[in-house]
Amino acid sequence: MSRLHRALCSLRHTARRGQALVETAVILPVLLTIVLGTMEFGFVFDHNLGLEYATREGARVGSALSNGGGTYGCGAGQSPNAATVDEAIIAAVERVLASYGSKIALNRIGEIQIYEVTTSPTGKANRYVYAAGGGDVVDGKALDFKASSPQTYPVCGRREGSNQSIGVSLTYTYDLQTPLRVLFGWATIPMADRTVMAINPTNQ
């Protein structure tokens, strides 16, 4: 084999190596983005499921305890436990958010709303914001959410058979878990969920 032929073979081999490096440099970021995006989507989906379960559990409790479990009415001696209904709803939401295996950070919850849903919406809502251990005590434990005034949705006004439903919603700020936050220059995703259920007290 001549010296020239050997030199040409060496150049072709070097060129192929260079081409492989260029192709790898082009493809690797794309593959990495796809893998990280898939992982991030899984994390987002997991968080969203937790939020859905929390609002559903809160609405379920509110639907069953709409009048506090007592006699209907807002007068003396009626609906004796009405003052604790909202706290029971918040406690139900918090139990889900803080349950074992949950990745949701309570301090990333922007607001929890308990609101009125009727055929003619009035916009009445009771709002709760994060305050570590600063809420009312339920079952011997201080809630991590406290009422944010004004409270416009009176508990004793919730009645079965009035075409009325109760809604529970919350907002959440999700922190990206993968290096995508660096690649795309944004680190959070706003999330929200709500559940509406017809009022159906278990006690009359």
C-alpha cells in the first residue's frame, strides 16, 4: 500500500470520526430534552393528580356536611355545628396534600376557595391562605391554612334541594424538578384545580 493511499485512508477515518462527533453534538441535546421533558411531565402529572384528589375530597366533605350536620336553618339551636364545616373541608384538603407520598409543598398553595355554585352565581366565596400552624384546630391539630377575609359564603346558607352546589378550588405553583428550568429559563408552572358537587347533607 502506497504512502499516499495510507494517508487518504487515515483522512477518511478522521473525517468519519469528526462526522460522528458532530452528529452526536446535534442529536444529544434533542434526546436529552425529550428525556427530561418526559420526566418533568410525569412529575407534573403526579402533582396534578394530588391537587385533583384534594379538591374532590374537600368538596365531598362540604357536600355531606353543608349544614353542619344539624337541623336546617340559621336560627338559634339550628345547625349547631355549622361553624366547623369550612374547617372540616380545609382539614380534608390538607390531609390529602400532606399525605404520605405526596410531593406537594403546602407553602406553594396560593389559595384554597370554598365557593357557592348556583344557577345564578353570586360570586360568594370563602378564601384560605397558607399559614403554617396558624389555622383553626381540627382533631387536636392546628391547620396550616387560615381564613382570608372577607368570608362571603355563609355556611348556614347552604341547603339541599335549592339547586345549589359547593365548589372547592385551589391554586398551586409547581417548581420544575429537572434541568429544564435551566435550559428554558423558567422554573415554575402555575397550576389550579376545582371540584363541584351538589349539596347532599347526610343528616337532616
